[in-house]
Amino acid sequence: MRLLLTSAGIQNPSIHDALLDLLGKPVAECDALCVPTAAYGHPQVTPAAAWRFISGREQTPMCELGWRSVGVLELTALPSIGRDRWVPWVEEADVLLVGGGDALYLCHWMRQSGLADLLPSLRDKVWVGLSAGSMVMTPRIGEYFVEWEPPEGGDATLGVVGFSLFPHLDHEALPWNTTAHAERWAAGIGVPSYAIDDRTAVKVTDEGVEVVSEGHWRAFTPPS
């Protein structure tokens, strides 16, 4: 699976070009599934935000980019309908657009639904994450970002990539997401990490990891 891990969606031409490179064809020729599940787990996110994400009315461009088709994959519904019904939907899509909210809640439902187990087989798919939808692919999010607490506790996520992410760096509406806070977060995360602003994304392919940015970002290595 090829990954485009964003803080706030496809915010600029550089991130859009990275998306096209991962897709290998125009957006208009691609079928997308959007995943709003993370929104329901975060105390500051409402159902209205989930609707805005799905309808393309949020200020985080993803669903409104001109896909050939867009469907909604709600992970909490999947255990009740059976794998034989929803797995073909995922296999037939070109891209998964995974919205923001709570990364641990999203991780829980990726595991409960079976989507997490399916990921290794989706070699030709593109995963576009938005905030929590990006963080869920990392090894852990750090206590700094824990809101919803999973039954097993902790802050571990899926570990598809070997680094952690601090999104919305120095965002004017999030005064606690400063560079100083990111430095303290990175010092305790125990793995390589990136702090990225809303004009930055991390592109992950078999060839390696590339930061794509028209804004600012920081890379951190864990203390020795």
C-alpha cells in the first residue's frame, strides 16, 4: 500500500502532485472510499464535521477532488454485514480517504472491523490520511494525543510505518500544537517522528519516505 499522510488533506499543488504520482492516473479515473469513523471518537468533533468531510465541505480537501466515484466506508458497520460484502468494495477501490478525529478510536475499529488485517494484501491501493487518518498508520501517537482510551489502554496504533506524526504544527487555532510542544512529544515517543503543518504531507512508498511541503515541518530522531 502506498501512503500519503497529511495533516489537513490536499492543501496545495505539491501535495496534489504527490497524490497523482501515487495514483498513477488522473483523479477523475479513480474510485474512492472515504472513511469518517475517526470523527466519532474525538470529544471535540461532531457529526456535522463527519458530514462536512464526506460532502467535501470541510477545509481539508479530500472527497471533493473530482473522483470518478466516492463511497462511504463506515468501519463500525462492517462487523454486522460480513466480510464477503465489504471486502470487495475495498479491493475494487483505487484509494481510501481516511478522515480525522481520534486515532485510537480509528485504530480500534480498523482492528474490530477486519480492515487492519486486510491492509497487507492491498499492495496496489493508495491510503490518504487526514490527521488521525495519518496517525493511525504509525507505531504510536504518544500520550499527548490520547483522548478516547481503548479497552486495552496505551497509545499504540497500527505500526504500518516506522515513524510517528505530530500534525497541525503551529496551527493558529491550536495554541498547544507549538514547535516546543512537538519537541517534548518527540523526546518521549521512542521512534523517529515528524511534526508537520497543514501544508505538509509525508509520502511513503516501497522506495522510501519523502516529505512534501509548501509549509514547515520538523524531523526528530529518538534520543540515544
